[in-house]
Amino acid sequence: MRAFVAAVQRDLPEVAIDRRDEEVAAFGEQACRGLAAGKKAPAVVREFRAQGVSGPQAKRLFALASNTMCP
């Protein structure tokens, strides 16, 4: 979780700026849960977008979660 939060703070500061670490980590947890449930990347990205994250940011959030949090 720490690696994901740090990566978001570094690569997507505009996403992290008004969110607590726990809120940022929730994006990663959401991505991992989605993948574990068999969801594809576009479905998880749409979920992020529904939470007010822009398309490019949502794609990057998914990539960061996949690389740092998800088994």
C-alpha cells in the first residue's frame, strides 16, 4: 500500500493533493479487488472515473495499482 500511495503522490499529485493516504490507498484496493473478481482494466478505470478522476488519471491509477499493489 505504501508503494502505491507514494507512486500516486509522485506521478499523480493532482489526484493525491486533496485526499488522505487512506483515500488514495482505497483506489489501489479497489483496483486489486476488481482484478481479483475478474474485471478488466476498462471496467476498473470506469469506476475511477465515476469517482471524479479524469480518464488519463484513472488509467494511470490502474497501472500504478497493478504494478505496486495487486498480486
